[in-house]
Amino acid sequence: MKNYYQKEIETAPREEILKIQNEKIVKQVKHVYDNVPYYRDLMDKKGVKPEDIKGVDDIKKLPFLTKDDLRECYPYGLLATDLKDCVRIQSTSGTTGKRVVAFYTQHDIDLWEDCCARAIVAAGGSNEDVVQVCYGYGLFTGGPGLNGGSHKVGSLTLPMSSGNTDRQIQFMMDLNATILCCTPSYAAYIGETLAEKGYKPEDNKLKAGIFGAEPWTEEMRRSIEKSLGIKAYDIYGLTEISGPGVSFECEEQTGMHINEDHFYAEIIDPETGEVLPDGEKGELVFTSLDKEAFPLLRYRTKDICILSRKKCSCGRTHVKMTKPLGRSDDMMIIRGVNVFPSQIEAVLLKEGYTPNYQIVVDRKNNTDTFDIYVELAPEQFSDKISDIQSREAALNGAMRSMLGIGPKIHLVAPKTITRSEGKAVRVIDKRKLHD
Ligand code: ADP
Ligand code: ZN
């Protein structure tokens, strides 16, 4: 069974996609140049005129935008339409600093919701489904995006927002939810709570989950799929570009198709800004091809990933991106070694631990300290100190061989690490406080 929400464009031949992109970018650059003085200045400084952009191949001539530009322009500096034409404001989660705001016209909302609808249909959704949305509603784009997408598909939408896990479970069971949308860390928590309440994975009617907004590993995917008895799909997005649904996974589960008729993707070398060929790892950069109110050109996401144009068995022709392999600013440098939280999560789950962990980095006597608190599952818990110590030593060894550096492992009692209902905070880097 192959299902698409907008089959014609999702499976369009490459030449056609390119033609659409070329037409859109010419108009978009002119729109931005005429209406956003801040970006016009950047283009003037680089000596690029709208006439120089004849198609997507010329995008590389344009200047980059970064989150710092967005903060500098806060709140209205990058708005490209009259405020009276806008119908919505959303905001980033502020994971890496001050929040930024984005504006939407009705046209922008529609194209964003269409992207989310494509993701829901790719996960098997239709008007026969009950879609439980437990991403946060409000300024965060997760709830509103999936809610709008679910309406477009015609699914029965349960606008739960995040939190109140008992109520989530009650509604999931009573109203026969079939598709669950939330962060992967919250999905893991819901799975854990279901088991505690005595439910088996087959007791719920869920068939799929659409999980994103934070990094998660393949190991985490398998663990969630097992605990909820579903197929778990990844979804990616960022407020600056629209929200969730910039890209989404199909049944192949080997990367996320970028909605290329709306968002043009490049991979650049984060040091030099040079565009890298498909297949190489680098920083993802997006150009919004047809948004009206907040049309960012060459926005540097800081997400590190790889693009692939290998033919996909689902029939979609849009380019695929790997899961972000961490944000460039997620990477910790501990005693000179580069460490990504996702590597730690992969080791923990492989070694049979729960996805409930916290990483604490600090600096004492000019040396970095590196501690990982890992919660034991009830059946792993032991009050024999020697048992715990030998487990800690084994886990330290597994971490050391993955990371090249040994953390201090603290195995802690079940239920002692705070559960996340939205984006999980995995790392506490206290060194930043001393700087
Ligand atoms: P903030 O940047 O403050 O977290 P957003 O809520 O807009 O604001 O989140 C966007 C970011 O979330 C992305 O740039 C990316 O780092 C992360 N993200 C979104 N979806 C995924 C995903 N599926 N996998 C990994 N990271 C993701
Ligand atoms: Zn596919």
C-alpha cells in the first residue's frame, strides 16, 4: 500500500521539481530583496542582485542567515509582508538561547500543514485514524503543526498537548488512538507508564508514531517500537523554516524526505561555508522557496547531517536527509574529545539500560569532569553494592570504547531521573557557568 497526501508533487520527476524550484526562487529572492532591508543590505554587501539569481544553482551566491541574525532582527526585522497579512506567530523552544519568533500568513500556515499532512499519510494515516497529538500546543510549533496536518488528512484529531500522562493514556485507550505524535522521549515515557499500568503493547490500538523535535537514536526507535507495539517515524523541522514537517520519514525508515517544493536544502562545510556534494556530512542550510511572511534564505540550521538522492522504494522523489547527527552546538568537547549525546544514548540502550539518563559536565581543578547518571529498570535494581559497582565498571568500559574517554557512571534507582514531556534536557554543562 502506497499512500501520498499530494502524490503528484511528492513523486514528481526530478526535472519537474527542479523547474518548480527554479521558478519559485527567482520570485522569492525578489520578494525578500524588495521587502526585507536587513537582507537587502547583506546582498548588497556581497554584490548580489536579485537578477543574478536565475535558479536554485545560483542560491550559493546568496549570503547566509544565522540564529544571531534572527536575534538581532527580533521581532520584526525579517518580516517580508505587512503585519496585517499575518495570521500567526510561533516561537522556537529556546533550546540554545534566546527564543526567536516567526510569522505566518494563511498561505504559510497552509503549506506548513500540508507538509505535516504528508508526514501523517506517509506514516499510514487517513480519515480512518485517530491522531493523538501530545506535542506542546502554543508558541511551540509541534502541537499546532501536527494538529493542522491531521485536520488536512481528515483524521480525528485529539489535541492533547503535552503532559498529564495519566490522561494521555486514558484517552489513548478509551478513544482508540491509532497514531501518536510527540517527542521520542515522551513516547518512551508513555510506553513505560503503559507497562506500569499493566498494559501490554498489543492492548493499545496504536499503529504508528510520528516522533521528532529532538535527537533520538535507532536504538531508541527500536525500544519505543517494542514498548508501544508500533512503527515509529521520524519527523524534522524548525520554527525558523516553518515547524515540524520540513522533512519526514516514509516506510523505508532510511532518512527523511525534505519537502523540496517548499524548502531547498544545501549541505555546507560549517567552517568554510563551502557547499558540499550530496553524500558528504555537513551543516544543513535551508532556503524557503515560497513562504510569504518569514521567508528565510540560506538559513544555517546548525544541524549536522547528510543528504541522499538514492531512489526510495516509497516512490517519493524528494531528497532525503539523515537524522541530524547532533547540532553543531550540541557537541561537547570533554578533555579535548568530541562527544555527542546521541553516542551515549546508543551505548546505554545497546547495553540494556533505560533511555532515562542525564549527562553532567563540569570543570574542577582545570580538568573536565564527565558524569552520566543512568536510571536502572526495576528488574535491574539491586541493593548489593558490589552488583552495582560491577555494572558501573562494565558500562564505563563500553562508553570508553565508543567515545574514547571514560565517564563516571552513576547507576541510580528507578524513577529518580525527571521524565520529559517535551524536548528532553540530556546535558547539563556547568562549565558554561564558569566561563
Ligand atoms: P529550538 O532551536 O529552540 O529547539 P525549535 O523548537 O524550532 O527550536 O527546534 C528545532 C530544532 O530541533 C532543529 O534545529 C533540530 O536541532 C531539532 N530537531 C527537530 N526535529 C528533530 C529530529 N527529528 N531529530 C533531531 N533533531 C530534531
Ligand atoms: Zn521514501
